[in-house]
Amino acid sequence: MKKKNDIQIPEGLHEVLLHACCAPCSSAIVEWMLQHDIRPTIFYFNPNIYPRQEYDIRKNESKRHADSLGIRWIDGDYDHAGWLQQIQGLEQEPERGSRCLQCFRIRLTATALQAQAIGIQHFATTLASSRWKSLEQISQAGLAAQQAVPGTTFWAQNWRKGGLQDRRNQLLREYNFYNQQYCGCEFSIANKA
């Protein structure tokens, strides 16, 4: 394992499927990866986002960002009804509670399956860049996805380190990204109010 600017790089990692929650959160991570000879493919899979209009705005910004850098971008499709079924009974959980853990499991398992399908061993997520998310839950969900999907390896990385949070904020302005004000699901909106 190599270490560059507080970021741990697994040996032999040259390509990664990066689950992206939004363009602002992925921007500094993608830039860092490209600077360190790691080729990211962005996987946009966020069935938790509500309403559909919000989902489409975030999706289009993520695609615009990938296109501007000439990197591969994969649309994971939108199935909010299916997501609601999978978190049923957890609607009243607080932020960072069981609902968030289940949401991470859903999204990272889909990411691992996508990585397996396209032949990329390593996968990671931009969720680990948000100070509003539990790094422990993200790691737990990523490792569960790795166990469930043979041939994949979760790159559990704290993307808040190495000045990436500050760089994210600079890139947000440079790209004039839409910057959402809540996690994405209707329950995070309710908790924010």
C-alpha cells in the first residue's frame, strides 16, 4: 500500500469504478486520481435521490463533469420505488442511522456488481468525502459489497484528507456546479427541516 498526501493507494491499483453521488463530491477525487495515474470510471447510481427533478439535475452535472474530462461515465438508472422497498421500516431513522447504512449497502453492492460486469476489480465511493456521512458505515457497506460480489475489492478511503475538501470547494466554483443542500432522499429533507 502506497501513501500519497494522506491517501492510501492499494498496490497494483490503476483503474477504479467510482460510485459518484454528485459532481461536486467527485470533482476533487477524480482530479486526484488522474494526477496519480489512476483511471476512474464514474458510476452514477443514486436511487435514493428525491424528487426526480433533483435526481436529474445531479445526474446531468455528474455527466457534464465526466464529459469535460473525457472519462467514462455509466448511468446506473433510477428506481426510487425499488429503493423505498429496500429501506422499508427505516424511514424514521435519524441521519447516520440504520437507513443510511442500508442505503449505502444498496448503492455499493450495485457498484460492485457493475465493477464485476465491466471487469474492474477496485471500486470506491465519493460518499466518503462528505462530512455528513459516517465513514464507518460507508466502510462497512463497501466491505459487505466486496464480500457479496466475487472478484471485487472495495477501496475504503477517507476522501476528506489531503486537502481534497478545500479543492472540492474550489472546483465547485470553477465548474459552476449545482450544489445540493441535502443528502438526497425525502427523509433527509424532513430531518433538515
